[in-house]
Amino acid sequence: MAVQIKTNDPLVSVIIPTYNRSRVLPRTLSSLKRQTYKNLEVIVIDDASTDDTEKVVKSFERDLNLVYFKNKINLKIPARSRNIGLKKASGEYFALLDDDDEFLEKKIEIQLRTAQSLDEKAFILCNGFTIGKKSRYFVDIEKPSGFIPRGKGIFPARYKLPFPSSWFFHRELVDKIGYFDEDMFTYDDVDYSIRLMAEYPAYMVNQCLVNWHTSYPALSGLSMEHIEARKYFLKKHLDWIREDRFCLYKFYWSLGKDFKQLGRTTEAIQYFKKAFFVKPYKLEAAGKIVGLLCKDIVAKTKMQGVHKL
């Protein structure tokens, strides 16, 4: 840690898990150099990269208060690297930053001042701009800042919650709910945000404070691992999700679509049926069931014809 900052302001730990992103990592780290709030600890958890990640990180040692840790082997699951970062952090507040995103200059300053102005500890989120084929604000920028509604019958996933690079929270929240679920290959960020919101209010700062870059190639597409993670999430929070029929329908519906996309017709029909029984008046689920059954019948008929030949 080449940079030592003396200040009475609280230390904010920014945690960046990364793997083979040396091409875009300079943009991410440069955004931290430009922060108006300077008392930062930047923790980079390198998941055993094989590119120039270490060289890129160390080139910022003069400009940032850096902690660099490289895993001995590739842990594969992002939650594991995030947890290492949380455990190594010494700040009073935490911010997460994905390795291909960037903070706008006042991101930390505005979220910290917001956290300090509230009467209770809260999970602080912010708006941002997604940059890619469809560039847009993550949520309607015209909406006022404020607390996200919570209470009986409301499962937080019914709202469009921003990605982890928008998050900001006090150490107390981690002490209370623990760490990311390392049994989840993906969807661990959604799970963690839900657990935070089960214990603490969430406050949305509706200002554009983050750029999410979606044009850089995704690390992975839809796979059975992704679906299994979502099924695990659904099972883990099912009692709570059942209180919010809108969310329950959406989870079943989206799992049906995912299975359909992977060509798993039987499982797709199973989840479309679940969605239909949650909200039978939503004819889209019934339509998908009929369509898949017809497609399956046609395929079997063609196959029988081939066997007869």
C-alpha cells in the first residue's frame, strides 16, 4: 500500500473481484483515481488470472491505496472472491465494483453523505448508465430518490435492483447477515441484496453514479449452472417469495423460458405450468405450454415417420 491518507473521514473499502480482465481493468481503476472522496482502500481480488492483471494493478500503486491478493487457484465462483475481499477490508463502509465497470467522480462521496444523513443504517443503491448495444439509464432517472418499499407481501426482487457496482453499505450490515453464499455459481449478488433488504431498509439514490459496460464480451452465457443457481435461490427463499405472487409467477415463468432456450422441453413445461397455476388468468403461460406440447408432438410424429421408413 504505497498511498497513505490521513483524514478524519471514514475509510471506504472498494472491493474488485477480477479474472483475466487486464484489457478493461485500467478504466475501472482510473475511475477510483478520479473520486472526489479520497479516503479509499482499493482491494483487488485476482482469481488466478493468466493475463497481465497483476501488472495492471501494480501500475496503480502510486495513485491508489491498494491491497492486491491473488488466489492460488481459480475459485471460479465469484462469491468466493467477493468474500475474500470483504474479509480483508478494513473500512467502515464497503462499496463493490465489478472489473469492467466504472464509478463516476462523485459516486462514493454522494453515497457516503447519503448514508450519514439517514437515521438508521441502510443498504444504499444508485442509478447508473448501461453502455452497450442498448445504452440507457438502469431505472427511470426522473423518479425521486428514496427508500424502496418493503413489508409483508413484498419480495424485493419484484423491483429492478441495480447491479453490485451501485452498492454501498456500512460494515455493520456484513456483521449482521454474513457473507455471499459460496454454493451459488451465479445469482449470488441477487441473493445477497435480498438478504440485506430482509434486515435493513434500502435507499435508492436516483443519480447516475456508475457506468455499466455491457459491450465487453460476457464471461458466460445461459447454462444449466445458471439455471441451477436460480432454482437454488428459489428454494432458499420460497417461503418469502410465496407471499408475493407476482414474484413467484415471474420466477416460474423465467425458469420456463430458460429451460425452453436450452431445448429442455419437459422442464420448460413444468415451470410454465407452475406459473399458470399461480396466475391462471395470465394466458402467456398457457400459450407457452400449448406451443411446446404441439412442438413436441410434431417432433415425435416426424421421428415415428422416419422409423417407419
